[in-house]
Amino acid sequence: MTQLPSAVSVRESGTGTPLVLLHAFPLNAAMWSAQLDALPGPAGDRARVIAPDQRGFGGSGLGSEEPALETVADDVARLLDAAGIDRAVLGGLSMGGYVAMAFAERHPDRLAGLLLANTKATADPQAAKENRERIASAVLARDSVRLLLDERMAQGQLAPGSQHLADRVQELVAAAPPASVAWAQRAMAARPERLDVLAGLRVPAAVVAGADDALMPLAEAELMVRALPDAELTVLPGIGHLSAIEAPEAFDTVALRLLERVAAG
């Protein structure tokens, strides 16, 4: 198993069933602020919400490993070890979902439940891989993530009705280090299809899709639901790629329903 980078930043709140939330690209754990506030509940004992900055983002160091989502999945396992947690519900949005599925493959005995939002289990087609390399090469050459802002990444992740959130998302995008953006793009480009991994899971699962997600077709969510033995699909109307930010109450309802299913055994 790989080593955690020297600096790891984690946001945590509440007690109860551990729920690890993995953020989207190229954001950081700040995107989960609403969930950190709401999911533990009024008494704070409904869930132990843990939101790490993934390798290279937010306050976490990038380390020296070659780009691989499996490395980030192993970081999560080591984080659970450090927190004294045997099994956790894992939730990931977009890139976070890719990491969650890598975790499910490498550490299935540590998984109590799985929440996959605005993500997919299929591999990138060649054109998408080439676009990821274009972005990785450009941000490294310029030592700047200005390309992501110029190509309106924040706006593209949001549904038409959520554009009032663009400034907040753009701030998160702008904070991403160029080296980390390149590393993550190359790691995502190299990921394999993991529908077979989902088919082998025996834990409750929830899949969230945005009806207006321009980046992740609903068909990808449906593929994951068909593969998972015990999954519930929620499609959020009028919501784009960042469901946890655009519709936090609806997203939290799905997460709490999953936690109830996990607790019920």
C-alpha cells in the first residue's frame, strides 16, 4: 500500500456511522461544507462525516507517486487506519466516485456502503483521454490553472439554474495547484472500467445523477445501478454535475437514506 503524502488535510464533524466524502476534480473538501454541517444532525451523533482533501488538493500534499487513482484509494484506507475506523460508508462525486470505486476494488472489506454521485464506472474513450492530456500538459507548461478558468470549467459543471454558484466553484477551481491538476487528469485517464467491481459488492449503494448534468449522461448512472446488487437511483431535476453543492438538501436526503440502510444491516 502506498504512503500518504506528508501533509494531509481532513475536515470532520459528528459521531456515529463513519461517512467519508471524496470531492470532485479540481475542487477540494470545502465543497462538502453543507454536508459537514447537516449530516451529523442536531445532536451531532447521526454520522461521523470525514472529508479529506485528496492528494494534491486543498491542504494535502501531492507526494511523489506516479498518477493513479489506486494511490488515492490507498490514501483513504490509511486515513481510516489513522482514524481507528474498520469500515465506512464511502461517498464520491465525479472524480471522488472514481476513487471510491478504486477503493471498493482494493479494500472491499473496509466498505460498509457506497454513494456514487455524478460519476461513471466506465473508462474514458480515447478522445477524453487525449483531452485530459491536453489539459495536463498545458497547465504544467504554463504553471497555471488559468486554462480551466478560460474554458469556463466552473460554469460547465453547473446546471443553468445553478449559475449563481459559479463564483464559489470558480474560487475552488482557481485554488488547485497546476501539478495536482495534471496528476489527477492523468490518473483519471488511466482508470479502467469498474462495472465488474460494482457487480461484486454486497453492500447498500446509492447512485445520484443530475438531470441537467452536461458532463455525465444519465445512462452512466443507470449502468452502475444495473451492475450493483443493492442500489437505489435518485435523479435530481434541474441539477447539473455538482449535485452536493447545487442541491445539498436533496443530496443529504440520499446520504441519510443510505446510512439508514447500512445501519439496518
